[in-house]
Amino acid sequence: MKGTQLGEFEEIVLLAVCKLYPDAYGVSVKNEINDTANRSINLSTAHGALNRLEEKGLVGSEFGEATSTRGGKRKKMFTITSIGLKKLREAKELRDGLWSQIPEVVFDLHQS
Amino acid sequence: MRLPGYIERLIKFLFHQEVSEEISGDLLEEMEDYQSRNSRFSTHLHLIKTTLLFLRFRYTWHQFNLKNANYMQFNTSLKSAWRNLKKDKSSLTLNAIGLTIGFILSMVIFLVLHRELTFDQWHSKSDRIFRVTHDETISAKSTRHLATVGPPVGPALKQDYSEIENFVRFRYTPTQPVRHDNTSFYENRIFYIDSTLFSVFDYPLAQGNEKSALVDPNSVVITQDIAFKYFGKDDPLGKRLEISGESYTVSGVFAPTPSNTHFDFDIVMPFHAFEVPFGYPVTLNDWGWISFHTYVLLKEDVNATIMEAQLVDFIKTHWPEDRWDAFRFRMQPLADIYLGEVKNDILASGNWTNIYAFGIAGALLLALIIFNYTNLSVARSLTRTKEVGVRKSMGAAKGSIFMQFSFESMILAICCLLISTLLLFPTINFLQQSLGITLNLPTWQEGLKTLLPFAIPFALIIGFVAGLYPGLVMMKVRAVQALTRNLSGGSMSMSVRKVLVTMQFVITIALLSGSIIIYKQIRYMQEKDLGFDQSTLAVLRVPGPTLLEEYDVLKNQLLEIPNVERVSVGGGRMDGDNGSVPVKTPDMEESLPMFVEAVDYGFYKTLGIEMAAGREFSKSFSADSAGAVIVNETAVKTMGYTTNEEALGKEIQVSDIRSGKIIGVVSDYHFTSLHHKIGPLAIVYPRTYLEDVYLKIQPGNLMSMVNSIEAKWQALFPELPFDLIFLENHLNQLYQSDVAFAKLFRLFTIVTILIACLGLYGLISLITTQKIKEISMRKVLGATLQNLISSLFKPFAIYIGIALVLVSPIAYYLLSQWLSNYAYKIDLGWIWFLLAGLVVMVTAFIATLSHLSRIARINPARTLRSD
């Protein structure tokens, strides 16, 4: 199976989906990433990533209730799946593991 | 708030409903957010950009594809077509080879026909250019359609009618010696042409100025070929060129033009430099000197029919009253000249019969390909009933099964078209070299430009039509039957296949018998007795003035050579370059047109032609040179005398060339090509220049004879080019286009037979595979090899027989139509059709032999074991 490893962008999208729960959908994910990561991604980029993640089974989706704010159009709400959460955790553990093994001297190198 | 309408429509168009809701909802939110910070224009821009950017993701494509079921079906059809084509390689190869060869040849035919039908149309004003012709059908007996008119007609037309923008006159000259330094040749395409040539026709100059090129009477404009022939790589402008001893300056070089023109010239001299040739009793103001090709350019929006009607008044203005009703001028559109009825030996002319013959051959070839292809695919599709059964039980609609088969054959057709386009021009080159013919086809860029708009839809149609029948058969197959039983496609498909095979044989036999008859006719023309023995005659060309002065010296020198038996002078080369003039005797009510020829003393003795009565011109009768005429036997009959002797001594008036007594009647001989019947001929002693010295030669060492003639020539006339031809070779050239036609036709025949054999081969291989159990059983029960072969091949023999009976009357009719164009033709015997049938039968048998021999080696134990 392809994509066993999370890409950097995918990881951020997944984290955003988690953070925004239960209100993660295209626009909110896009805004979150643009605001916190200080990037400027297009709405379609967010959609692409979300759908790819859904295809991989890392997020699940369902349509929310129709409201009057979006011209009556329903939102497609994304929630993280257990596999998604596992992947995120793996990625974090990998990093934490590496971080903890960095010798102190490395930080001293660039003190100033 | 809403999204702009066009964005909504775009989303609806691009995306599946499921995603479009989500997308448009998100976009609306995005828009609200974006609007607050940006201008309206950039909001719109951003929306469009974002919408389009949604396209780049696989998921949207995926959804998009799901929406388009057609696309999906296309995709699977493509996949299964490819797999099926790959699976059965041998039958794919047979089909592809047949189709490709067929396509290549159809394209060759198309290009040949296209060239023939678009003659002269490359001139940008071709729709406004007309040739003025002379039409003399009005008087009771004298019928003449001439391509030429008198020299004053062109200028007078322009002066009298404001509708006529311009005119061009062409004057043909006989072959002349052309020399530059030590290079000298005879050139026969030298014309005097008005300088308006450049403004009426599209003959651009590659070098030189169009305005001044034909102004100086001593200037000539030449083609690039001539420039290279005489000056090599040097700049030809300003160089001297000697034509018939006179010196001219090259003032221009023509740029290359398309070859399909009825008027092909090599060297052009200004018309006003033209002088009346020696001995002609006319002037350039003579309205009756009908020898000038005259073209007029009408002003725009002038109706040619109305213009032509006005020419009656034109005649009344310029001719005396007694001639008013004698003839009419016609305006012949430029594009109609090549295939038109007014023929002229100086000009190239086409032939509707050959065009039809090629067209029919091409159509038959295509029909054959389709039949062959259909037949093979039907046979092959029978092995695919299981596949169709599975498809049907999975819910495939009838239409989609049908489409699948059509689609497959369309793909194959397009692939073959690609291959044949790649192979087309190498093939043309190969054909021209191996057959020794020139097709004069356009370069590949131009060729493809004319071809492809027709070829691509054409290939699709062929593919569709060929896939039509197998598609229909398979469409009707019932899923359950297909899966449970071994279907053979039912009796209907079998009978259609029989018809198709028979049709293939019909076409093959038709083309083969046609090819045989055409070959026989050409052979007949080349071998026919012309009344003289052309194989023992050689013709030496000597320019007229030189011959007049030096003839006796030359003759004595030539007679010293052992192989040269006799020498005389004739007025042509038996190739039809004779004029026709009115001839009258006191016994005739009105004058009749007759061909006229000028010959020297002892001409007929030299050629070995018998005098039927009287004698020929002789030096010992001094009156012969001024008052004697010889006629041929046909002329005697035309003049109304019953016997040759009766004509002797009668007064005769040969136009204003000669009047005197008939002193002899010569046996009919062919003084022109065999395309024409021997016409009435009046022979006079030369009055104008002659330039053809006839040598009667004895067989022997011809090489040394030619060498010694050339040596004598160099000693006598070092300045003049040496041009000796054997009459036999020269006369064979008259049939060059017939020979090229026959060769091309033969090639088509061979190819069609080949394709038919390919089809037959494929069919028999399928039948033997299908019938392998039956054959094995028969073998077990004691059938001999002979029994087996006859049971397999017999049906085909019957089809060939039926085809022969069907096709013979049609082919007989068409071929007799073709033969009716020839004045001298072979008898059309039924035997040739039988022969064609037999050849097809034997070829078919040989083509299937390898399969038949496989039967002999079948081991019944192995094939029958599985059941």
C-alpha cells in the first residue's frame, strides 16, 4: 500500500482536522493552515489533501446539516479515524525519539 | 449570498454532483471571506482560479470519470480491443497487411486521379482564363475543332471588348538545335509567347524581371532545368544561348511550377520576335492562319457564356460575309482544356477513359478490402461468442456489443492508415523505379495535405462498415446459448460469408481479365504491322536550312557506311505531327480535309512501302517538284474513286500548298499513332524545310554503324547536335502513357489477387480449425487425403465458378467500352475470362495448400481425445 509514511503537508492537515474537531471541513482546514502555519494554500489544495487522506483511510467524512449561511449547501465534515490517529502518533513518536537523542553539544554549536 | 452564475455552471459542468455541493458550499464561504479583503475583480479571478484548480486532483478526475459513463466505456472498449487484437496475431497480421496495402494503393489512385482532375487549376486566375477555340461544325461535311486561332484574333478581341482584360498567344516551333559553348541539344518545347504571360498565368520568375524579360526580341526566358542543362551551376542571367544559329540573351529563369499543366514549355521567346517560317504563304495579319494558341483573361464578374455569344458579332466585324456562318469561336475554360474534347498534339491531354478505369479499379479494390476484412472478422468473431456471452450476462446492452466490434475495426483501420501514410511515398518511389513510369505526383507535404482530409474519415468509415456485420451478428447472440453451446454463428452468417467470398472472386476475376485484355491491347499496338518495318529504320535529325544546302553531301557520306542501305528525307517521324488542309478535285463538290505530308524522292522505296498504283516522286521527272501529288488509298476512297488506277492523272488542289496531277497512290501505312485510324493523306514534294533524314539499315553491328554516322556528322557539322533515333524506339514512345497505364493496372490486379488470397488463407485456416474434429472423424472412417481436400476446397471452387458467370458479362461490357477508344483493337474473346477464372482458381488453391496439407498430418487420436 502506498503512502504508509505521512508527508509533511498531510501531517499538518491531519493535525488541523484534529484541532478543529468537530468543525473540520474544506474552508476551516484551509484557514487554519494559512493562519497557524503562515502559508497561503488554495482551497482546492486543502480539498485535495483531505480527499487523498480519506482515500487512504486516515480521515472519515460525513455531510453536516444544511444551514442558511452557505446558500443551503451542506458541509462535508472530516474526522480523524483510528488509523489516522495512529499514524499521527507514530510520526510524533519518531520525531520525539530523534529529538531526545540529539546530544546537548548540538544546541551549544549555535548558541549565539 | 450566492456564487456568480457562471461559476455555478462551471462547477456543474466539471464535477460530479456529489462533490459539486461540497465545492460550491466551500467556494461561497471562501468568496465571502475573500470579498471583504479584495476588489470585486480579483474575487472573480480568484474564484475561477480556485474552481479550475480543483481539477488537478485525482479525486476530482476520478469523480469526473465516474460521471462520464461514455468515457469509461470508451476506456474499457479500448482495452478489450487491444487485448483482442493482440490475442489473435496471425489473423491480425493478415487483416493489417491487407488493409495497409489496400490503403496505400487507394491513396496512390486518389493522388493520380486528383492530379488528373485538377489540371491547370493552380493558376490563381484560372476561373477567368479561357482559351479561344475554332469550331467548324457548321458546314455540312467539314468538321473541325481546333485549339488554335489566327494570330490577329487575340489583339483584336482585347481591342473590341472591354470585358477582356488581357490575352496571351503561344506559338509552337518545331524542334530546334540549341547551343551554348560546347553543349548542344535539340529542344522541342520552345514557344513564342506574349509578355502578358506573366500577368495572365502564374509563372513567376526565379531570376529576372517579369516586366522586361520578354521585351527585347533577342531575349529568352528558360526553365531551371534548361538553365542547369546548359550553364550548370553558373548564373544563367545575361548568358548567350544560340537557338537555330541565332544568338539570344537569357533574361529570366522561371521558378518551378506544378507539373499538371496542359502547356509545358522549356524556352520562351518574345512573341514579337516570331517570324513567318520559310515557305509559308501567310503573314502575321492573316486571320486564316489557324495555328496560334490564344488565351484571354476576362475581367472579374464577366459571364463567359454571354461573352462567347458576342463573338458572333466579332466574326461579322472581321470576316467577309461569305465566311460568317462557316465557323464559330468558343471560349474553353482553362480547367476544362486538359480533359476537353479539342485535342492538339502539341499539348498534353488527358483521357476520361483512363480516369474511369482507375476510378473503377480503385473502388473495386476498396470493396475487396472491406469484404475481405468483414469476412475475416466475422469468422474470427465466432471464436469470441464466449466473450460476448459473458459480457451479456454481466448486463451489456446490445448497442454496446455492437459498438465494441465497430470500435475494434475502426482502431485497426486507423492504425493501418498511419502505417500506410508512412509507407506511401517510399512506395511511390519504388513503383516508379521498378515499373519505369512517372506518376508526376506531388511532394509528400502537398500530397498529405490533399490526402488526409479525405483519408481519415474514409478509414473510419471503412473500419465502421467492416465491423458492422460482425457487430450485428454478435449483437444477436443469446447469452445462455453462447455460454453453454459451441455456436458457429448460425446459418445466416454462413450465407453472408459465402456471398462475401463470391464477391471477392467477382472483383478479382474482373480486374484480372481487365488486366489481361489491357496487356493484350498494348502488345497488339506495339506489334501491329504499320505498313513499313520500323525495326530497320533510323531517323537522323538535321536542321532544315542545313539539310537544304548539304543534303547531297550528307547522303553520299551516309551511303558509304556499309549498314546503310538507302537514304531519303521525310516530313515527320510517323508520330502524327501532320497538319490537315482542305483538298479538292474537280470531281468533288466541296473540299475535304486531308492530312498533308512532304517527302523527298524515293521516300517510299526507302521505307519499303509499296505503291498501289503509279509512281512516287522521282528526280527524273522535273515537274514532280512543282505539280505532282501522291495520295494514299484511303484518300482515293475519300475522293470517291473506285480504283486506285482511276485516281491517277486526276487534277488535285491541296489547299494553296500545291496544285497538280495525282501521279501515284501509296498503300495505306500508319503515319500516326495507332490511337487514330489511317486518314486520307496527300503527299507533296517539300516546299518548306524538312529535317528528318530516314535511313534504311541492314541488321548487323548497329553500335559501329551509329559510331561511324556520328564520326561523319562531326566532320560535316561540328556545330550541330547529333540526334539519331531508331524509329522503333520512337514509335514505342507514342504508347508510353498506355504502357504506364497497363503497368499500373497490372499492379492493382496483382495486389487485389494477393489480398483475396490473404483473405482466403485466413478463412480456410479458421474453417480447418473449426472443422478439425469433423476432419478427424472422416479420417478415422477411412477418407483419403483427396476426399478431404476436395470436401474443403470444393465450396470455394463453386464460388469461383459462380463469380465467373456473374462477372463476365459486366467485365465484357466495360472492356469493350475501353477498347472502343482505340482505332485498332483486339477481339474480345470469352477465352480470356475463362483464363482469368482459372488463374484465380489455381492461385486460391495454392494459397490454401499449406492448410490443406495440414489435414494430411492430423492425428485423429489427438484431436478426438478431448471429447
